[in-house]
Amino acid sequence: MTTATTAGTAAPEYGDKVIAVETAGSEPIPDAERHGSPLQLLWTWASPNIEFATVYIGVISVLFFGLSFWEATAALLLGTALGSLTQGVLSLDGPRFGVPQMAIGRFAFGYRGNLLPSGVNALVAGVGWFAVNSVSAAFALNTLTDLRPLPSLLIVVAAEIVIGFIGHNFVHAFEKYAFPALAVIFLLAGVWTFKEAGDLSAGAGGGIGGFLLAFSTAWGYAAGWNPGASDYSRYLPRTASRLQTVVYPAVGLFVSIAVVSVIGAASATIVAPDGATPTAAFTGHLPGWLSNLVLLAIILGAVSANALNVYSSAMSITSLGLKLPAWLGRSAIVVLCGLAGTGAAWASLADAGHAYEAFLLVIAYWVGPWLGVVLVERWARSRTPVDELAGRLTDRGFSNWPGVTALLIGIAVSVPLFSNQEKYVGWVPERWPSFGDITCLVGFVVSAGLYAVLRKAKAPQSSAA
């Protein structure tokens, strides 16, 4: 038996090889293995969001939340900007500590307390997001080829799992070469969509409630990547530019989500044929040649996104610190996560639209409190030398109950009171619908504030394992 934190130590020969299976788990990447530059984070975070799932957050802002195009655009830009900013900030910890984002969470939650957020993120990324993106790609392949949805799904997930299986360097390379193709095709589709768009000022009376719902979905979508931020920056040299390490992932994330989601909002003003699948509705107004290119881009974009999702899900599992069989390394975990996500995707083929709306809000429900705790902890230790902190990453006796307490209380306060789901409406929006859904904001503020107070009152304790 071996632990996931030490299993699969990075082999010295991995380096910057692209076609080589990565063996590193959640242990720190040694200096000899560090390579690359912050620029690669630009396309690594842009390509996964030039896809149909991003289009759909714009679509639901108009169709489901009742906003006009201009109102939806304002909410989408604001939510995306906040989630992208924190993505850049968290990416800094990659070159600093050389470990995945969820392993860094041990500072905030303790070694054993980190089991909760790491486990949740493994499910959200490897099952939830993997299913969402695979479904959109399967519909696109179905529309393009008339191949039935299930075989289409299986083809897509096979490609996604293979990329994640090979690992870090291949993921970066795939995103780099996917980026120009995705950008050109979606920009062409955007130009055509705006030309065919209906009344951009018309809305269904979504009001401030609809605005807050759209903001929460956009924020949840962008911030949903935050738990994997340092997964893709941890191989960077310690000397990598701090400014560039913040700016490139933030810009890549913001520009891609902002542009593509706004195109989606515009497409929602165009009347789609009855019974059309979501992807067919988005491409129905395009000329045949462009429609086919967009369908191919939707497939490519979904594969780009899920390569990251299944990879980060495996990183989260290795960050659990559990004792696992020696054969169950990172690559094997990628396959298992991919199979679980495939099952979830299969189950959601019938009602993808409403399932996606609910999923986006639920992401924000847990990411908000988690991010509040993590950012406060990061600020508190920002000036502490790395040598003084590194031991906590592997110290099984290190505990930090204020982090876990603040996370759970933030969720317990925000979700019952402020949730605004189709199947459950919290106490506040039930009485004042104009509040929409501000669960993520409340959870963030409550957890951040509570953690700041508790951390100051009781310093984290470390003991022998």
C-alpha cells in the first residue's frame, strides 16, 4: 500500500515531454522538473471555455431568467470578471508550492479536514462538469452525423479520457493547438448570430432577481475552475513572473467566457424550431458550412474542457491523502473518473437544459464558501516564507478546524435561506423574489468573515500523526 500524496513521484525524465504519461500525483514538483512559462496559462484557460456550455449560460440568462440581451450581458461580464480574477490569484500558488490546488487547501482546512472540499471537487469536476460538457458534445456529434446520442457520447468521452490520462504536458499542448481553431469558428458564428438576432432590448421581466441569477451562474461557471487553478501552474519554475502568472489565466478565462456567453445571449433572441436539441437550436440560423464548423468546434471545445475536468478530478483525489493501492495512480484515477462522468452524462441526456441550470447554481453554492476560506488563508500566509509552510502540506497531524467550521457554516447559512432552485426555494427568495439567488455571495461573505475571526482567535495546531 502507498499513499496518494507520495505515489507516482515525478520521474526525472518527464520534463517537458509532451507524449509521455505523467506519473506525478499531489506531491511537490521538484525544481528539476519545472518548465514552461505563464503564457501557456492563457490558452489553457481560454480553450476549455470556447464551447457550448459557455454559450448556454448566455442562453439561460435570456430564456430562463427573463433578461434582455443587454441586462444579461452586464450580469455575465460582472460574474465572469470576479471568477476570473480569483483564478489568476490562486494560480500563483502553483509555482510557489508545486502542488495541485486542492492539496494547497490543507493550509485552510487541515490535512484531514481537506477531505471534504477535495472530495466535493472530485465529484463536481470529474462527474458533474464532465457530464455537462460530454452531453453538449454528444448532441453536436448527433446533429452533425445523425449518429445516435449514446454512441456519440462514447466517442467523445474516449477522447477526453485519453488526453487526461497522458497528463499535464499533453493537456497544455492540446489546449494550445485547439485555441486558434475554436476562436476563429466561434467568432464567425458570433458575427452571424448578431446579424440574425432579434430585439436585443426585449426581455421577459427578469428584473433584479433575474440579474442576480445570471450573475450567480456566470460567477459559478468562472469560479468553478478555481479549485483547479494551480493544477496547471505547478510545473512552472519558482522564478516565473508573478504578474504574468496572475494575468494570463485571468485574461484567458475572462475573455473566452465573456465573448462566448454573450454570443449565447444573442442567440437566445432568435426563435428556434420546436423540439430542437440545444446545439441544433444554436446552429439552426447559421449557413450550412458554418453550422457544421460550429458543431465540430462544440465537440472540440467540450473535449478541451473535459480534459481539464477529468485531470483535475484525479488531482483532487490524489490530494485526499488516502492510502490507495500502488496501481491506483493518477492515470488510473483519470479513467475511473471518466467512467463515472460518462454514467452521469448518459443519465442526463433526456433533460440537459434544466439539469445544467441547476448544476451551475449548485457549483456556486459550495465554491463561494470554499473560496472565502481559501482567500482569507492565502492573504494571512502571503508573507510567510515557503520553507516555513511546506511541512504542513505533508503533515498528517496538521489541523485547522476554523477552516472546516467556516466552510460548513457558510453553506448551512446560505443554502437554506437564499437558494432559488426549481425544486427548492429558500426562505429569503420565497418572500422576496427580487433577491433572485445570492447564495454564492452570502456563502462567500459568511465563510470568509467567520474564518478570519476564528483563525485569529485560535491559531492552527499541528501534532504528530
